[in-house]
Amino acid sequence: MTVARELDDITRQLVRHTHEHPPVRDINQEVDRRTTRRERIAEDLGQMIGSWTFVVFQAVLLALWLVLNAVAFLKHWDGYPFLLLNLVLSFQAAFAVPILLMALNRAAQRDRLGAQQAYQEGVKAEEELKSVMNHLEVQDEVMLQVLHRLERTDRELRRILRRLGIEDDR
């Protein structure tokens, strides 16, 4: 068998590496694409209600309400037990909690999609690693074949040199 033919055999045995998996997705774009207008409004309100700006604004508003009603610069619209203030705060709490829960649900949905993407990336990485390992194993086998063929060729050359009466300089 000639050397060129042996090289052709080795080349045919090589494994070609292919990438057959979908590209990585941007989870934020995916969530934004699926979000309805109502969900966006709920999320924006949830962010506003959950901010220090809202807490400070509400504290100032409550202090102003109490001072104006206690000192009575204006007419008392809500006397000492502050029943109207109680009603307003209850009304606000009744709406704030569901809005915050909707915002939390959206965050949980985004987290679930992120976890799913992390899982898919892990599977892709595992597939790539298996493919690379298989490729390396085939390369090891090919290298061993080349080494054995070189040893055979070396023995053959020595035999030919002995027949011709030429000494080996090793």
C-alpha cells in the first residue's frame, strides 16, 4: 500500500465536527415580547410602589394629612380618629398588594425562563463537550495508526537497507 493511499484512508476516517443546536436566546426580549400592556402597567406600578420615593412621598402625605386635620388650618375633613385616612390607606393596600403580586409573578416567570435557558445552555455545552471528546478520541486513534504505519515503514526501510548492504547509522 502506498503512502498516499494510506493518507487518503486516514483522511476518510476523520470525524468532522458540526454544530447542530439552536442559538442562545435573549430572555429579556422573550419576556418583553410575551408581556401584555396590563402586565407592563402592573410591573411599572409595582416598581413605583416598591421604591423609596413612594415610601417618602406617602410618609410626607400622611404627616401633612395629620397636621392639617389636627391643627385645623382648614376645615376638619377628617377628625381625630382619622377614619377617612384609615379608609384611604385600606383602599390603597387593597390595590397595592395585588399589583405587587402581579409584578412578583412576572419576575417569577422571567426567572423560570432564565432557568430554562440555563438548562438548555448546559445541555448544549454537554453536547459540545461530548463531540469534542469524540473528536479527540478519533484523533488519538488516527495518531496511533500513523505511528504504527511509520514504525512499519521504518522496519521496511531497515530491511531494504540490510538487503542492499548499507549500514544503519543509528
